[in-house]
Amino acid sequence: MLDARYSEERAMKNLKWACIFALCLIFLMGCAGNTPLAKFVREGGLEAKGLINLASASSGARVIASEDNPDHPASTLINGITSSDNWDQGEGWELKYEGQFARGGYLGYGVEDPMLAMERGPDEAFDPGDPAWRGLRMQTRWGGSVNTALGWVIVELPEEKTVNRAIIYTVDSGKYPSAKFGVSDLMLQYWSGSANSWVVVERLGKGIGQTGNTIQDNKSGVMTLRFQPVRTSRMRFVVRWTNDSRGYERGYYTYASGTIRLVEIEIYGYEREEVDEEEAVPVTVVQDANRIAEIEIVIDNYVDGYNRRNTDVLMASISPDYSKDGETRSDLRKRMEVIFAKYERVKLELQNVEVRLTDKGATATSTYTSQYETAGESPPINASGVLIFQLSDATGNWKITRIDSQ
């Protein structure tokens, strides 16, 4: 009897401790889910994996910005302060932008229109070897300088490192909430010396709606980018839009105004490592990654023009050689003008865009949903299916040559 009673009491005690352990585990998991990312990082979440922040002034990193601001210098982006509380005291980098702007445009390797560069004389100030703005600014025959980014920050490491994660802090406080004042669209690139080009990182763990390698429509104060490991000494953070940016038209040209507000940038990688030279990424792979990134942004630009009912923005993605069942580029423009005039609101959304490079160009396939609304009381018209974009870079930049739907 005593043995049986002892066994029963022991079993009850074990059950009690098991329940307490389970409740503690649930509590800890709940706390972890609510722990700020910065705290997680600093308490060993990344360091436990051998990763450290390489983008710090104390480790020898330095920052170069598209334009500095003495009141909000770019140097504060690597000083270790991630809070926005002292924004009004000069903490963080701020840059106001206003000018001609091609949202969604991307020129890849080039700096400007190659035909215009050929027409320029040797006495004119232009350095095609300067990589700072490469792929983000173009000169046109009629519109002058056109930016495809509001601005950028380049973080230079003291030496080449293998990195695979970045954490970007945009302004976010009670006075300056990120949903109103923060960075919205951001692209991260690394410099490839072998390809002599900036290459967009290959993101991992993309969230819902983030099918490409860029961050879009961000409302949070902290942006995390996990990506395939790359070995580099320079990374470029390209700001393409902010939550206070506004686009507007002046005649035939598109302009934009907005303010970049970044607080801190962290780049995580390995301080010490064994480097296997045989694992270096071939130049062809780097070039293909660039091409795919350019194509994705051309498609984004097409969708942006479509949803804004802006024929000029939409047609900027269309090749002069566009042709589909007898329809020319001019015919497509007229058809889109009729659609935009007929409907008060149009909405096109692409999901799971897949780009495939071919010998003759590229093909981008995506599922889609669309909606058309008129000013009257008629219900909206909905459609869905698959869109197939054919593209070519025969003109020097990727353009859409045909669009099919299924």
C-alpha cells in the first residue's frame, strides 16, 4: 500500500512539474514572439550562429551617401543607435528629394542612355566608370537627368566578408511613425568585382506579397533582409520610395518628391572564415541575376503604370518592336488609353512572377487578378488567369515585346 501510494504521489508530482514546464515554455515562446528584433540580435540570436554586425564605425566600416546632410549626416547610420527618439537632435540620415523620376525603372550596368553617351563629346563631364549611381540614373535626349531611385547609401567594409543578412531601421516614433514617414521601397545590392556591377541580393524568407528581391510597401520601423550569402566589401542600399513620397506630372514627364529617413544600417556576416576559392560565384551567374532583377522591375513598372492609369508610365516598359497578332506598339497605346478613359479605377496584381532567360531574350510568367470599376453603380468587373510577358534587351534595356493571357 505504501509503495503504491508513493508511486501515485510521485506520478502526480512529475505531472505537476511537467505542467509547470509546459506553461513556462509557452510563456517564453510568447515573450520571444514579442521581443524586438534589435534585442534578439544583441542578446545573441545572430551571434549564436557566428554572425556579427560588420557595418559599424568601430569595426572600420564607412558610409557614402548619394547626398549628405550636415543636420542629419549619413555617418550616424553606423554608430550603433537604432532608436528614433533623438531624430530631432540630428540622429539618422535624412535626404529630401524632388525632381524628375522614373519609378520602377532600372538600367542595370549602364549609367545613362547609351545612344546619348555616344553622342556626347569627350570634353563633357561624365565618368562611365563611376559606379555610385550605376543603374539608378539616366540621361534622356529631352528630359535631362532622370533618377530611378530617391537616393542610396553605400556601406564599405574594411575588407571582403561573407554576408547574408541586413537589418535596416527607418524612422519610427510617436512623432514620426514609420507608416507615414518611413522608407517604403528598398533594394539591396552588393558589388561584384568580377562582373564590374551591382548585383541585387537573392532574398530568402520573403513575406506575403514580396515575390521579388526588393522590399515594397513597408510600414514597419525595422526591415530585415535575409539573402543567399555573398562575398563583398561594398553594399548599396537603394531607396526607391518612401511613405511620404508623392508623384506628379508636368507635361509629358513624371516627377516625385519625398524624404528619406533612415536611422541605422546593420550588415551581418562572419568575422573569421575559411574561404574556398572554388566556391566563387561564376560571372555568368552574377550577370544572370542582374538581368532577372532588371526584368522584374520592368514588369513592376508596367503594373505601376497600369494601376495609375498612366499610359506614358506603362508604355515606358514596352519595346518599339512590340507585336501581338498584328497589334503594334502604337495600337497598344491607343487600346490602353481607351481602357483608362472608360474605367474610373483599375487594379492589376501579379503573383509568383517567374523569369526565364532564353537565347532570344526572356519570358516572365505570372498569375494575375484584375478589377475594373466605372463611375456608375455597376459592379466591378473581375478577371484572373495567367499573363506571359516576352521581353528583349535588343535596344540596350529590357522591354516587353509581347503580352499573352491565358
